[in-house]
Amino acid sequence: MSSEQSEALRPGFEPGGRTAPASELIGRLRRVLRPEELDCACREKLDGALDRFDQLERRRESRRQLATAHDQKERIAALLDFLSDLDSLTEAESDRSVFEEMALLFAEIGRSAQAGAAALREL
């Protein structure tokens, strides 16, 4: 079995899917650090260590993405507080710039929502 075939059978390998930069690095390390002359015990230990490192890196990246989504949620909540001033406005508002400010808040909420959604899709 070729090293690429055995790589495809490894847990966490996503053929055609997105792989984390750390997973790509680990794949390259496997190809360099797995000379054929290693005895089975050494090869198994090396594969086990690389698998554990890959899992840890994937979890670290997942935590980072989840924290990003949480931060965006908090940002949206803060923006909604500012947007609550809209309740006291009427169409007779003399300072028309306040409507532009409110529009900017809506746009910023949209950007934060997109950033949070993108972070969650990376999980």
C-alpha cells in the first residue's frame, strides 16, 4: 500500500475536503519522517504521536473558531443595544444623520453575522 493510500485511511483525513494547516503539515511530516526501514514498533509510535498532535491541533483550531463566533455574537448584542435608540425616533427627526448612523449599525451587524457564520462553518 502506498503512503498516500495509507494516509487516506487515517482518522481525520478528509479527501477532497478542507484540511487544517496543521493537518497539512502533519501529512508532510509523515512523508518525510516515515522511512521504510523503520521497524513496526517505531512506525506505530511515530504514527500515534502524529495522530495525537493532529487531533490536538484540530481541537485548538475548533476552539479558536468557536471563540470567534462567540465574539461576533457579543459584538452583535452590543450593536443591538445601540440600535435600540431607533425605538425613540420618528419620521419627523430633525437630525437626518441619525438615520445614516442606524443604517451603519445594521450593516455592521450583517458583517458580524457573516464573520460568525464563517467561523462556525470552519468547525
